[in-house]
Amino acid sequence: MKYIDEYRNGRLARDIARQIASTADPGRSYHLMEFCGGHTHVISRYGLEDLLPDNVRMVHGPGCPVCVLPIGRIGAAIALAMRSDITLCTYGDLMRVRDKNGWSLLKAKAAGADVRMVYSTLDALKIAEAEPQREVVLFAIGFETTTPPTALALKTAIAKGLGNFSIFCNHVVTPAAIHSILESPDVRKLGTIKIDGFVGPAHVSAVIGTKAYEFFAEEFRKPVVVAGFEPLDVLQAVLMLVRQINDGRHVVENQYIRAVTRLGNVKAQEEIANFFELRESFEWRGLGELPLSGLRLRPRYAAYDAEKRYSMVTFKAEDNQACECGSILRGAKKPADCKLFATVCTPDTPMGSCMVSSEGACAAHWTYGRFRTKARQSNAGRAIA
Amino acid sequence: MCLAIPVEVKEVLPDDMASVTLDGVLKIISTALIDDVRPGDYVILHVGYALTKINPEEAERTLALIHEAAMGNAT
Ligand code: SF4
């Protein structure tokens, strides 16, 4: 497909990897965090880490929206879905995530709850329109890429006078999460986690623009390179980061110029601002409460806010004690460091957040990396055409 | 769910909608988040919405930069 295949060329990938190896200073190490789950997935799928020299390491960040949704919010959604008047619309990835009692939306559906998987917020609107007798709730999650679609759904619902439509808002914001990682004691106290630079998200950046990262680059003196989602994009971004680190620079660079601008999608930003406001604090699975990191509907749309409309309650729930997701999401540990990995915890029986979606670090490693750790180098980059 | 892919706009429809082709399959998506959509444009499709347009010149430039990087010239 156009704009995809040309960024997957295996020969070029190996050539760039060689350039990375010759550019990287053998006397130092480079720890680069990819924030976004989409990048985590690409890196695992194409075995990109195997192409990189040993002193250039990727650290997986918390940018998988399904993974960072606290179980308490899942529990609240399940409780709501069990009400006979409610139709809960959700993205597919959320169906299998379990709450603290081992329940999932899938299980709730099997038990009679009206849970419908939607591909788009537009589908949820259609259901609300077609079935006025049902109370249709959109279980909205995700970063800045899914927030504008939720905002537009609300806008359309209001325009059409769909009084039976509301939103359970769990949207989160990327810059706050990056900030919290950089502020976390593990990163601040030198020596525990080393992060030398960031591969910035692709499509989140298409919405918020590269300017959103300028503050971190400056304040924390870390380079950020926004990268596209294909393997050559990621490799080129790594090379750009290595060069910045060598030069002692820490600026925001844009590898994904074909889709991302400095200011981002202003129209989408306006739609977000029209309908949402920051919460004082929001819980992230694995990272805990982060200030100013989540969104809720503005008070003037309270009638469409499922949390208010149905007096929803969220209970705090802890992950399995042995689960290392917290450390993995902050880049301190790798999936294989967890005792439960691939034994008790698999994508079918996820114990922690990093295993619940294919974009989570543990799930990506389970699917693509598990058998490879031994065979490193020999089949490097095999998956690229 | 973060999957977002480049698709080609086939036809611009009323109410900020458009038909696109995705692996040869025709799909109706919302273009309410972007301006000036025309047939032949490539957009990034995410959960039923076009998030942004792909800039063909910048795409060419990126490929050129990738080729340069692969050959060892500073980008
Ligand atoms: S393998 Fe499972 S239990 Fe271990 S850190 Fe990953 S998600 Fe948590």
C-alpha cells in the first residue's frame, strides 16, 4: 500500500542500522524511550531491537491506552453495563480487560449485559439514533487521537438532540504522562532508569503538534524525535536521536513530516477544548495518580456525562503484587524480568496492564520477542520485507 | 486500537464524510477534523475519522532522507 510499503524496505533498514552502529559512540550507552504503544508494537513485530547495536536500547513507555486504564474504571463500566436500560458501546480492545473480580465486558455480555463493540464513535451514535428507548453510553478511552472523535460524537449528539446518548470519559493526555515519567524518582535519582531521549508518538503528535514537546526537551534536556509508525521511520528517528545525543543537543525534531506539523491539527485541538477540561488528577494503571493527566466533560455538558448521569463510582483496585507493569511502564524493567511473564500471565490470562493489549510491552514481547532473545542477531530484521 | 493507516479519498460526501479505499475495500469515514479534502488525497484514518492529511512532498522528502541516512550522509 502507498505510504506503507516504501517505509518497510529491509535492505534500507539494515543500512540505517549500520549507520546507527557506526554513529553511536562505543564508549557510552543510549536509552531511548518510545512513548507510544504503536511504536512498541512495531519495534517488537519487526525485531528492530535486534538490528540495533548493544549500546542503543529501546525502553518501552506507557503509551498504550488500554494498558493504562485503571481496573477500577473497567469495574465501573461493567457495573453500568449490567443495568438493564444501558447499552454500553466500547472499542474492541477493552472487551477482554478484567476488573478485580476477574470480570470483563465480554463476560458481562455473556451474562446478558448489552455491550456492543464499535469501531468508531459514529457507530455508537447510530445505535443511539436507531434505538431511542435504550440509554447508550460510549466507553471513551485513549490519548489525543481518540479524544477528537469523542468530541465530535458529542457535538453531533447535541445537534441531533439525542438525549439517550452519554459518555464515560477516560481520555488521557500525553504530555502529562511524559512529564510524570521524567519527574518520577526512578528517573530523577540517577542510576535507576536512564532515559537519554524520546521517540515521540506519531498520530498523537499529528493532533497536538511537535510544539507540545518543546518544554520537555528544554526543561529536562532530553531530545525528542517524533517518528512515523513504519520500521524505517523508527530507525531513522533512532539515528536522529543518537546524533543529537552525540552533539549534546536536546531539541524536538520531526521525522514524521508527512503527517505531523509543529502546531498539529488545530481544528481537532479546538474540538477537544470545546468539550473537555482537565481533571485535577487521574489514575493511570501502573503509574498511579498523575496530576492534570486526564480529561472530563465540561460542566455545561453534565447531562451527557455518564459519570454524573448515572452516579458512577470507581473503586481503587491493585494489580497482582508480583506484576512489574509499574516498573515496565516507567522503563525500569523489561517484561522478561517479571516472574509471572509467560507462565501465569499471558494475553489470554493477563495479570497486569502491559499484557492486555497487543500494544502493551508484555504482550508485544510475548507475541514477537519471546523466542527471539536467544536467537538475537542471527535473524535480525527478518520480518521486514 | 492505536492502529491508524493511510487511505486514499475516493469521493467527498455531504456532512463532512468521505469514501476511501482501504486494501481495495470502500469505506465511509468522517473528515470533520480536517479541511479541504479532495479525491486523491491520502489521509490517516483512525477509528473512523481522518486525523490528518498526508503531505505528498514531505513523504517524498522523508524517503530521500531515509536513503541518505542509509548511505551515511548526515540528514
Ligand atoms: S508479565 Fe504480566 S504480571 Fe508480569 S509485568 Fe507483564 S503484565 Fe504484569
